Amino acid sequence: MDAKITLSFDKQIIEKAKRYAESQNISLSRLMEHLLDKITSNHYQSLEDFPVADWVNSVAEGTAEYKTSPKKRSSIKDEYKKRKK
């Protein structure tokens, strides 16, 4: 059973994704459904673990940026010290 959701994306990315979906003879909704299914079907520890296929990169604009939970203060401090050496 289908359910509707509302998502917001950069307009240019939406246009690229629509063109890609059309070239694959599927709807944008089915393309997103497929991607979400792939992400949630496996037990990835984080988004960085998710293998992004070339065809997904062709839909995206620029480098993907994943927002993750902030690091602990001690690990940030250690990183800073390593960079200063």
C-alpha cells in the first residue's frame, strides 16, 4: 500500500532526478522508493557505509554531505592535536 510523504530537495537535483527516472522508465516516486529500500534493507552503521552506485552519483549534484551526530569533545580535541603535529 502506498503512502504519501512530503520531501524538500534542491530544485536542480529534482530536475536531474526526474530526467534520470524518465530515462529509466520509472516515476520519481519509485526511484526514491528503490533508494530508500536499498538503504534500509541492510544494516549500515552510518550513511558513510552505504555504497553509492555510479548511477546515484549521476543523479546527485556535487559531493554528498552527510550530517551525523556531533563528535565527543575528547575526540575533537585529539583530532586537533594530531593536526598540529
